[in-house]
Amino acid sequence: MVSEGEVFPVPSAWAKRAHMDAAGYEAAVAQVEADPEAYWRKVASRLDWITPPTQIKDTSFHKHPFHIRWYADG
């Protein structure tokens, strides 16, 4: 069982190939907390879309209508 807060070292070969480091992760967290819509719109722009999405997130956690939709019109 892994205890909460336990940190495992990343092998250096993996770290060299990583797409994000600790500083990049912290910056992403700050961006998503400040403006989640803009952050996920930027993430979506990394994909090739036939029709780029204009609606990023559409959620309802009510019993009726319950739905979770990301990039629904893309």
C-alpha cells in the first residue's frame, strides 16, 4: 500500500523524455485554477479537429439531466 505523500524518484532516462517537468506542472495547475475554460481550450488546440470546438465543457450533475461533455461540438 502506498502512503499518501510518498514520493518515488523518476529514473533520469524517463525525466529526459518527459513532456512536462515539475515547474511546468505547477504552471499548468495555476492556469487551470485561474481560468479552466482557457486552459482546456489551449489543450484542445493541440489536436487536429475537422470542426474545432467552441464549447469546451458542459456538465450537469443534477439527476435530470445528468451529463458530462467535453468538446461536444468539435
